[in-house]
Amino acid sequence: MTTRAITALLLLVLASAVWADAVNVRGVRMWPAPDNTRLVFDVSADVEHSLFMLKNPDRLVIDLKNTHLDKPFVGLDLGPSLIRDIRSAPRNGSDLRVVLDLKGEVRPKSFVLRPNNEYGHRLVIDLYDTKVASAGPAPVVPAVPAVTNAPREIVIAIDAGHGGEDPGAIGPRGTREKDVTLAVAKRLRELVAREPGMRAVMVRDSDYFVKLQRRVEMAREHRADLFISIHADAFADRRARGASVYTLSHRGASSEHARLLADKENASDIIGGVSLDDKDDLLTSVLFDLSLTGTMEASSDVAGRVLSGLGQVAHLHRTRVEQAGFRVLKSPNVPSILVETAFISNPDEERKLRDPNHQYALARSIMDGVRAYFRQNPPPGTLLAMRQDARGQQHVIGRGDTLSGIARQYQVSLEQLRSSNAIKDDQLRVGDVLRIPAASGG
């Protein structure tokens, strides 16, 4: 073999070795949110990368070392994002340069994620809109208006579980939990909006990822009176079925299933993609936990009423409220509950969860419980509290209530109770409101 042939062969071997070690970009996904856009590159291994910004026009340059692109970036709907266009080209023979043409100034952040049960290696690029960021956090709704003493609305924070990179559980037919939770959450928002004296705040209103701590922060920023996190359960045994309601526990889970469920939901940040720099502050978490006791009592009360409402439209997996250490429920001053609407892993329940009519029935049953709780426990300074003061004492009928029991509770006669509410028999319906007459005094 000639010297020239040997040299060519060695170069080919060396090139093949370099190519074998190269990182492949296998695809890209995008998740636009109200104040940011997330790009996720699916890569074959850990990738060394760097970022820098260019002005006039605004661009972000991403250099990926020893990387090549499997296929062009196509199929991305850039309309709702902060990105105008995305381009790529080889660089220095073995590297890849990706250029994002931007719609305005952004603050970029990047990090890599190792494989988990849902995805392989990922490079995450988060673009934060500087106009939104410079304006500060979302407007806070004051508990009592600062200028006037006008009564305020009751604020319900509705959290559609999972989203974006985190699909949640996936049913036998491919139904994604994140889609079901958002559908139910939107229907619940509509019902809250129709309720006099209440308004809803959505943690997410489309398909994007929100880390767990941010969900809690949003409820606090809006001074929510109640936080409802909506989910759909899953289990290896497809026969498992039924709805459940959970509250936070400090002392361990109320059942093994509750513990496993909390572990799964708490892993949402890992699946959805949170930088290792975004660790919770341990001291802050402990201080929050110390102030939760009163909030947990209110959470337990409203959870019981929501569970009763769910029992009217769905099979219950547990007939009592369960407890576990859900991170998303750790708000020190906002009563918080987590609703598992059904087992998406059960084929029959997956079919129901896909049905808009059933989604509405679930939302309505949750609303029945919320309404019952706040009619009996209106927060001071709210429109509902003002109306109840004007109307006198009321009682919202819960599961197991009887007319005779309610009469004894308020020390009024059964005849007075029937007369004040035009009741001809003893049939009661959960969620109805009874006017309580003045005590007879003897």
C-alpha cells in the first residue's frame, strides 16, 4: 500500500472516530408561555454548548460543540413564541451553530438534562421576555382594596397539572394527562366566572410547563382564597379506578398509594425540566411548613365538600380525603387541594376523561364543593360575606346532613326550619343552602 493510500485511510478512520463521538440533535420542541418561550433540543448525549446575544436585529446564537443536526428544524409554530425564525449551519467542521431570530429583547438561560422515564438527553433554552420581566411579578390582588372599603371577590387559583415537556400520565389510547387537566380547568374557570362574587386565576391556560414552586407563588401573588390542582391518576393495574381528593400532610401519607402519587407528582419538575440552579430554599420551606396548620384545616374542610361533589358524578377511589406531601400544596396562607379526577390508566375512565360532557360534569362537581364551602365560610371583606351578613345565618347542606340534625345544630325547631325554607318533606340535596331562622329561645 502506498504512503498516500495509508494516509487517506488513517484520515478516514480518524474522521469516523470523531463522527462516532459526535452528538446528534434528533429534534426540537417548543413551548410558548405568556412571559417566556422554551426550546428543547433532543440530543443523543450530553452536549457542550455556549450562548451569546446579537443586536440590531435581536438574535441568540447557540454553538453546540461536536454536534450535527439529524434533520432540518421544520414544523414549529413560531407564531405565539418570542422567536421569529430559527436557522442552523455547520461550524468549524464538526460543530453546529443555531441562530434564533427574535421578536424582541430576551434574557436567555440554558441547561442540560439527563435522561428520565419520559425523555433522553435534552438541552433546554429558556427565553424570558425582558419587557414582562422588567415589569415585575404579576399584579397582586389585595385582600382588602387599598383605596376603598369596597368588598372584594373570592379568588380561586386553578392549576391544570403538568404541561409542556411534562405530559403527566398517559392512557392506553394515548390520552395525555396534561390535556385532560387543562380541559377540566378551563371548564371550572367558566363556572367560577359565572358565580357571583368569585373570580378565577389560571396557573396555566395553554400547553406550557410551570415549575411546582412557581404554581404556589402564583396563588400567593394573586392572594387566592383557594388553590385547586387538577390531575388524573394512573396505576400499573388498569382495573384501578375512581376520583380522589388530597390535602397536604406533614406526618407522612395517609396510604401507600397517596405516598406513591405524591412522589410521582413531585417529580414533575424533573420531567418538565428545571435547572439544578433552581433549588428550593430549605429554610424558607421549613418556615412555610410552620405556618400551614390553620391553612390545612381549611383545606381539609373544602376537600371534603369537593369529594362529596365528585361522588355525585364519578366513582370514588377513596371515600375520605387523603393526605400526602405534595409540594404543589405547600402554600402557607392559601387553602390548597389536589383533585385526581379519575385513573387515566383505566380504559373506561380514560374514555370518560376524553368526553367534554364528562369534563364539564367533573368541573361542575368541583364547583359545587367550592360553592358549599365558601357559602358557609365566606372570607371577611368579600362580597359573599357582605351578602350573607345582610341575609342572616345560612347552612350549606353537606353529605349526611338531616333536617333534624341541622335544627339541633342551630338550636331551632324543625317546624321553624321547614317554614323558613318552604320545605314540605325531609328530602335534602347536597349543596343547597338553608336559611337559619332566629333561635326560638326555649
